[in-house]
Amino acid sequence: MITLDEIKYFLNITSTAHDEFLLSLIDMTTARINNLCGRNINYSRNFDIRSGNGETVFALKNYPVEKIESILVRENTGSFDKDLFGGEPVEDNVFLEQETGKAILLNGFILPAGESNVRIKYFAGYTQNAPDPVNELPNDLKWIALLMTAESFLKSFQPGSDSNFTKRTGLSRLEVENTDNTRYSFIYKDEDFETILCKYKNYKF
């Protein structure tokens, strides 16, 4: 979702001392955003397994969707080995609303009735330099990822950056005393990420 270089620039860190830790925080941030939104926000290949009931319209769990790669059906076995479209191109038989993940089967195809008998493989989520414009990471979501990662770093017991002025070691308040004996107090207020991410929450499931 964000890169190591981006978070280091955001935190004004030039050394490589915390690179491994920052990379782990980026992964934790992605997982946290996914959890708060109730869906996989980061661009990836996804597999939805659902129970068919003869419907022609269904919603994918994760979105925006670049493309549906396949829809396979399981018939009284443990393997999804039957192509719903019999080898025909998926794009010829599905109308896809990329932004919402809504899909409509065309040409008389339906999701056959059964218990956990349909597997849909597709690519969805946001990333930078996305393969499709619909998947391009929005600026506000990138800002949240940067801020969340930075907050986690600054809450940790790691030096905050290369500047003593911005270092923080697990404190909620930083006291700075200048050479003229004046003192400044900086209070760190946690962002309400759950509220900020409301527009990206999945309310369909």
C-alpha cells in the first residue's frame, strides 16, 4: 500500500537502522486497515467461496475489482474442477461493476444451487501504479496508511527519527527544553482511524 521510502520520507528518517521494523509496520498497517474496513483493501488475488442458489447477480467481497479470472463449480467432490462457462471467456459472460464488485451473469448462466460449491477467483483492491485505473490507491487512503504506520512507529520504543526534536519513545507527551530555559510540551493525539475509514467499509456482508 505504501513503500519503505515513502514512510521514511514521511518520518524524516534517512538511516537504514529501522528499515526492517518499518517494513513490518507497513504490513501491520495493511492488516489493520483491512480489519477496520471488513475487506481486503490492498490489491491482491482473491478467492470467494459461496453457496449458489440459482442467482444471476452477486457481490464480491473485495473491491474495486480489476477482473474476474474464473468461476469454478464443485459437484459432489472436494475440488472446484468445473468451469461455469465451459471454457468461454469470463468477460463475455459477466457484466462487472468494478467500483462496487457487483457482478451479473449473462447468456443464461446461473450460480448452481449447492453448499459452498462456487469459487470465484478475481483481482481486487488498491495499489500504486495499478494495472487498471479503478485500482489506483486514493490519496486519502495513502495518507491514512502513512499516518497509521508513523503513529505505530512513534509509539514504539524506537528512536523517532534522525532529529532529536522529533524523537519519541513510547510516550504520550514530549517535553523539550531550549537553551534559554523555555519549555515546550507536545501532546500526541491518536487519530480516530475507524471514523476516517468509514467510506471504505464493506457494508454488504
